[in-house]
Amino acid sequence: MGGFFGTVSQVSCATDLFYGTDYNSHLGTKRGGLATYSEEHGFIRSIHNLESSYFRTKFEADLEKFEGNAGIGIISDTDAQPIIINSHLGRFAIVTVAKIANIEELEQQLLSQNMHFAEFSSSTTNQTELIALLIIQGKTFVDGIENVYKHIKGSCSMLILTDDGIIAARDQWGRTPIVIGKKDGAYAATSESSSFPNLDYEIEKYLGPGEIIRLRADSMEQLRKPNEGMQICSFLWVYYGFPTSCYEGRNVEEVRFASGMKMGQKDTSEVDCACGIPDSGVGMALGYAEGKGVPYHRAIAKYTPTWPRSFTPSNQEMRSLVAKMKLIPNRAMLADKRILFCDDSIVRGTQLRDNVKVLYDCGAKEVHMRIACPPLIYSCPFIGFTSSKSTLELITRRIIQELEGDENAKLEQYATAGTPEYEKMVGIIAERFSLSSLQFNTIETLVEAIGLPKCKVCTHCFDGSSHF
């Protein structure tokens, strides 16, 4: 998906910018970029490929060249960023967390207006450059950002570095977050509030949907009021978010724990212990264990030094390899146990298939699975959820096609917990992977754990609900 960090300070910002951006590394694996501004040297930018290494290793040697008191950084799964533009609005650098579903249509519109794309690579338009071109059609930055909101389908949150601070603009439906932090002599804006504690920032504000603000070292100015409607992605709490991060005032680990506890309190299965699939299943499993009244055991551990998140590689063979190699079972904790595992989701089924086989091979007597979110029935048109190119990559859609002869048949019934279609689909998944039992969280329980009104939380991938 991607995450960004920007800061404006009364002193050099390079250190805060470097570490603050690095704390978004769990959100992307492809490219990283930094840009700073100073009156003496103007804009300084660097972009590196992260597919074979980590952000810190690529940028640490460059750190001394980033001069100035203001800067923005990005960890991206899409474009090379930041983009630097010279326009009638002045010079600026921009980073985005975005997914533009109608990018080809917008590209043709801009080309027909005699505009051009300079960041064209791999036969694909750089969507951050496209957003920048939409911005410079406005008379002001606010006018230009509203032009982005007007034209794109999908989502876009952004940071713009100018010679007068940083402009932060959250997606008009609030699908992705921006959190503002403050400390003595500095402000910061980031996708993940986990960037703040070790840099001594305190959370000052959560930007509302479509809200635009300007940050200077000593002030925060609202340029556009937030919209009333919000559709923040529920999957932020389920999977993407780092445990210490907060969105809309709701902590990721707290939501996962509450969700697991609610499932454990209702579960009638007899098990010896609970365990979380690292990392995002751990908080849920701790809550499940407390709610169920069974011990939490770490029967499987993640090898963290070198293996990235397994949903990101575009090659299925590589995804399977990563999924297998990063998790190491502990035979001593598995042998002869009726063990219940909690995980964030089932997308393709690759990890589930491999993990369950390994658990039985290590001597587990029974393997039960509890999933933090409902079955994924619909692909996401709003944010860069996965690298999937087809809904048939979802295990649910493949099963629906097998049962109905049409992957799009009776989707509402399959998405509704308790219906015969839903129960049959879940039963097939459990049988296919030799699970002793399988239960998914319900939308109602997930939304209750998040603690926001259902109308403010996007659950499209579970129930097909949509707001454009």
C-alpha cells in the first residue's frame, strides 16, 4: 500500500524525517524516497529501490545531503516518489498514498490538454505525477487538491512540501489516514502514529476526510474543513496497521485484542491453547485466549531479520516461498495439542494450506482456525490492498465458481454469515485445508471492536458496500 512521513522543524529535520519514514516500512516494499527543502539549496531528493534491501540501508549513507528544516518521505508499493514539480503554484515536492482506478481515463484527458508525463516507466504512468498535474490545474493548492478529489476514483492522501511548510491532505472519504504530531519546535504528519513516540511527538490531531492543513514549525493552519462522510478502511486494524498505531483514536492492538476476546467468549470449541500467526494474528489470539479462558502459547514464531510480508511479491512462487520460510513452527509446543490459531485473513489460501500441513507434521492433534475479519468476497477498488489482478485469486470466489459455475453468483448470500451458502463455503475451506474447525469474525463484531459507527467504516471487501 504505502506510508508517508513529513516534518517541519525549527532545526534540521533530516534525522526525524529518516526515522519517521522508516517507521512506515511495514506498509510497502518496493520504493522509498525522501525530499527536503532549504532556502540555501532548494529541493533535495533521493529515491531508492527497496525490493532487495531495507529503507535504512539504502538511505543512511545519503542522510547528510538532506539539508533544511522541512521534508517529506515515502515508503511505496507503487511509484517512484517524491515527484518535484515547478508550476504556477511554485516549486513543490509531493508524495501520495493512492490508488487511482480510472488512471487511464485521466491520463488521456491530461494528454488531450497538451500536458505530458515525465516519469513514465515500465509502460505505466506514475500516478503521483498524474495527481501533481491535476493539482496544478487549480488556482491554489486547495483548489488543485479539490480537483484531485473531483476527478479520481479510488483514494488519495498526500503530503506536499513547499517553500512555506508542508500541506497535508487526507483522502476525501478518509480511506487512508493522516495523523498530525507535535513537539517543541516541530510538527509532523504521517500515515502511522507509531512513527511518533521514539521521536518525541505527541498525537495532536487526526485529519478528517478531505481535510487540508498547512504545517509550519510553529503552527498548524486548516485550509479546508473535513467532509462529514467517512469510509476508513477496516483492514487497517485487521492487517496493515502496526500494533502501536492509532487511527481515529482507536489503537490497532486494542482493536485486535477486543475482536479476539469477543470471538473467544462465544466459541464453544474445546481446545488446549491459543496461538497467533505472527505478526498481525498475535493481538487477536491474546484476546481470544483471555475471552475463551485458555492459555496463550507461542507455537509458531516469525523469523524477522530478512523475510518481508508475504502478500506483497507479485510472483506467486515467491509469495509461497516467503509465506513458508518466514514462519517457524515449534514442535515442542505443538505435539499432541488441540491448538487454535488466530490469523488476520484468508486471501488466496496459500499460507493456510502450507501452515496447517506443517502444524500436523509437527504433531498437532487438532488444528482450529479463527480469522479476524469476515471472508474476503470482493476485491478492493479503493486502496492498494493486494497485488491480485483477478477476483479469482480470492479463495472464496474460486469456491463460488466451483459451486455455482459463476464466480459472481449469489455473492450477497455467500457474504452473509449464517446463510446456507456462507456455511457451505466456510465448510469447504475448512475441509480443503484439513482444519478441525474454522470460524470467521462477523462484520458486526469487527465494527464493534473498532468502535466507530458502521457508516464510517469501509467493509466493501466483505459485503460489497461502496461509496464513491
